Amino acid sequence: MPRILLVEDNEMNRDMLSRRLQRRGYEVLIAVDGQLGVEMAQAELPDLILMDMSLPTIDGWEATRALKAAAATKDIPVIALTAHAMSTDRDKAIEAGCDDYDTKPIELSRLLGKMETLLGQSGGSAGPTQ
């Protein structure tokens, strides 16, 4: 079962997305700010990270840069989640080290497709069995 670290400070978004992912067979770990996200990623080594970009303590951009700079976490795929839908925001996410980018509100089928692609590329499971 792929382990997903969801780094999201908004309780409603966190609850909705984590429940939907769990129903699809993912194990979901949760961090409520960027600093905790980095610490949990280093301790738990999840298969994939869903990173909100607007976070307290350290934002998602800085958290992703820290994860990609560390040997233990540099290969974990990160998908940026943000309400900012400008093309420059996508470029900024990729520049920070994110492997993909998705906008809020989350369209689950689109996000799942991106997750399964990255999980397959990272050598982990291609996704949960349906």
C-alpha cells in the first residue's frame, strides 16, 4: 500500500483529501505545516508527498527545496497543491523541486492520475489495487 504524506494546513482540505485517498487504498500520513512536513518525510520516508504551497512555519516552496536537498528524501516525488493557477506558479513549483503540480480545488481523478504516474516512476507500487 503506497504511503502518502499530505502536508496541508487547512483542516477541511486535509480531512476531505485524506479520506478520499484512504478509500482508494492509500495509507495517508498528515503534517499541518511545512516544518512538520519536512520532519515527517525524513522520519517516515513516504512513497509520495502532496505539498500545499501556502503553509505556516515554512512554506511549501521552502519545504520542498529542503526535501530535495537531503539525500534521504531527494528521490521522493512531490506534487505541489495550490490555489494559484498561473503558469508562473507551475514553473515556480517545478523550480523548487516539485515533480508535478495540481490546482485547488482538487479534481481527484486528475490528481490520482498524476500520483500513479509518479509512483510508477519512483519504483514503488503504481497505485493501490482497486
